[in-house]
Amino acid sequence: MNRKKLQKLTDHLTKNCKHFNKSEVTCLIKLFYNLVGDVAERPVAVVGLDRNAFRNILHVTFGMTDDMIMDRVFRTFDKDNDGCVNVSEWVNGLTVFLRGSLDEKMKYCFEVFDLNGDGFISKEEMFHMLKNSLLKQPSEEDPDEGIKDLVEITLKKMDYDHDGKLSFADYEKAVREETLLLEAFGPCLPDPKSQMEFESQVFKDPTDFSDM
């Protein structure tokens, strides 16, 4: 990508980007193209990070291990559902992932946890996510029972309108009262340590990068 194109893309993405400045956007664009690899050999349509490449970044860089959650994070970044995270989805996704306000993070987490995208987190969805994220105790006869109990406890705490599922309004109210509930159903945001490491590695002086 020549300087002119990079400049144009940076200007365009910086305009819509709340939490990154221009030089940070430049760094993220360059990182994106480094991760995608040699773009020249591919048809232009598939310039992006596919599910596996993206999950690999979540796993290696941000220490995520839960397959279901990583899959959902990928889908939340991939706004146009084309199976690839393109450069603007990458920058716009990371702005919330790394530096989003509480409001932005609540919307993002809710989207991750709403597995079927119907606007609610159902008991079944909670069960699947909690089952994945909890370690099984070998002594337990039926670990599923413990998870069902946990779902009930969670509902009691968060389901304000008592309809047996969580709407965004329920979730938002619960998180505002107790911020720890933001990631109630699995870690889908970076922990502060990996966030700092990522930012300090990526947001060096943009001139450090070799010219693309």
C-alpha cells in the first residue's frame, strides 16, 4: 500500500474513530496488513482476517481460550457477515474492544452473549456460555446441575422484568449497579495487562514501521 492510499484510508477511518488518534489508526492499519500477509497475491475481495486468523489473535494476544466466546467476538467485529474482518471492521472493533466507554462495552458484550441475535440472552444461551467457561469438578455427579443453579442465580440478580430472559435493558441496569457483571457470561474483553502490552507494542512511533 503506497503512502497516498494509506493516508487516505487513515483519514477516512480516523474521522469515524472515537478513541484512537491518527497515528494510532495508522499503526493499526499497518498491523492489519502485516497480519493479513501478502495481499498482492490474493484477489482484492478477500483482504481480511478470516475466522481462524482472527481467533488466533484473540488467543495469542489477548489470552482468550473459550471457543464459543472467540467465535462470537469474531462475529461482532465482522459487521457485514462476510466471514472476514476487513480493515475498517478491525479499527472500529478495536476502538471499543480496547478503549470503549462503559456504554459501548455493554452494547458489545451483550451482542457477544446474545448467541442467536434475537435481542435477548435466554436461559439456554446462559447455560451454554457458563458451561464452557466453568471448570468441571471431577467429584460432581452432574456438573450441569450446578450450571443450571448458576443460571437461576444470575437470572434472579439480573432479570428485572422477570420474563425469564435478559433484555439489553435488564443487562444494562445490572451492569450499572455492579460493573463486574459486564462479562458475566465469559471473558470477551481484553484484561488490562494484555491490553497494555498490545497497545505498547502496536502504538510505537508509526515511522518505526518499514514503508509498506
